[in-house]
Amino acid sequence: MNKYINNLTPDELHKMIGANVAKLRKKANLSQLALSLEMGNKSPSLISSAEIYTNKRHFNIVQLQKIAKILDVDICEFFNEK
């Protein structure tokens, strides 16, 4: 990770993380509903909203940790620039 991340606004950071979660979820061939259920949620609304940062809805660190474990990726993957 480089200093690029440090220069992002909070909104830009949340959008980048959401996009990375979506990319990695799709790569794992997992639907939003399946990921949500694995996380213990009853609906995919959090996943769908946070992936595109709708109404400033975003993932918190505990949710990112759960998603990383489910997708079997390093949590740092969510902070990759591209």
C-alpha cells in the first residue's frame, strides 16, 4: 500500500473498498445474497449498498474481516488501488 490511500477522501476510500469487495466476491463466484448469509445477515442489502456506497453505507472493519475470511483473501486486498 502506498501513500495514495492516505490522500483519498473518506468517500473515495469507501467507494474503493466497496468496489474491491465486489470484484473479489465475483471472482469467488459468490452472490451478494450468499455472502450476506455467510456473514450472518438475512438479506443482501448491506452488501449491495456498501459495494456501491449507496447513501454513504459502507463496510466496517469487523465486516471486512468476516468478508476476507469467507472469500479466503487477505484483508489488505480490499485496500488495493486497482
